[in-house]
Amino acid sequence: SQTIHQWPATLVQPVGSPLSLECTVEGTSNPNLYWYRQAAGRGLQLLFYSIGIDQISSEVPQNLSASRPQDRQFILSSKKLLLSDSGFYLCAWSVLGGGYEQYFGPGTRLTVT
Amino acid sequence: DAKTTQPPSMDCAEGRAANLPCNHSTISGNEYVYWYRQIHSQGPQYIIHGLKNNETNEMASLIITEDRKSSTLILPHATLRDTAVYYCIVRVPMNTGFQKLVFGTGTRLLVSP
């Protein structure tokens, strides 16, 4: 069966510090991968999606970036965090070329102080 | 740019059916309707999806009107563990050929004893 992991689960970082959130998927190959952010009381906003290694598309201009160094690894980064980067970050995967059901990880709650 | 409209909150008694409505009046002929739910502080969970016909699985039933402008998610026997935010989503095509799920703010369902 497929499993998706995210870490860390929670993170408190000062403004201006760097960020690295990691997501890995097990039990599937060539998945589509996604990064979402959910601000408090809001819906999910798609940040990045990837259909393959080093193939990443950005949905919203911001100070975040994403990388996919391996087939089942997706990393969200920032060089300098802003207060507005606080939120609940979710990684998801779906079958490449197949149905569009997305399966979400447990999320990382980021607080920028 | 969510293409769906849902009531912000609903209540349901435990053991009763929960009927969650969704309007998607601008849906196109080949766009699917998806339902996800998000239990507090967890990642969203896929429930069901459909195009034209009514659908049923082990979690819920999806009733889509003949004109496809609205749908209803039915939880036949709600339990306390069904308390969550329920998202009705229509896939949105992107200029890259990819299609994305746009999450709105959903319906907060509270199941009470």
C-alpha cells in the first residue's frame, strides 16, 4: 500500500530564516506530487505540482520554491521566511496519468514569528 | 477561483443521514465533481467523485442533478467521527494541460450525540 510522509510535523521559525520541508511517498512509482498551503480558516491553496523529477510548476508567485531530486521525494524551501508564510503545509500525490484522486500527507504546521 | 458554492456549516445528529449540498452552476460537460473531507489538523481525505451518474462507495453516496449544476454528498449514518470540513471540488484545467483541484472553504459538518 502507498504511504506519504511529511516532516517535521510542526515548526516554529523566525522571520528571515530558511525553510526546508520534506515529503516522501512509498509504494508507488512516478507519482504526481503537490504542495499545498492552508492559512488559518482558509481553503487549500496549490503552491507547486510536479509530474516528474526536476519537472516542477509553480502556481503562485512567492518566496517559496520546490524541488524533486528523486522520483518520490518533494521538498519545499525558502531562503527567507515571511510572517505570511505561516500555515499548514500539505504534500499530496496522485497517480501519474490516471485518476485525479489526491492522497494527502499528515501536514506540517509552520509558525513564523 | 473555486467553482463551487457550499454552506459554511451544517449540523447533524449521530445516526442520521447527513446531506451536504454543493452548487457548481458553471461546470463544464467533461468536468468531474470531487468530494474530500478534512478532519481537524489532518490532511484532506478523498471521499468520492462523479461525472453524471450517481455514485456510491463504502463512505458515501453522491447525487448529481440531471443538469449537473448541483450535487449532494450523503453520509447515510453519520457518526461523531464524521465531524469535519467537507470540500466539494470541480477540476479546473490549466494552461499547461494539467488539471488541478481547487479547494474552497467547504462546509463544516458537526455531528452531535
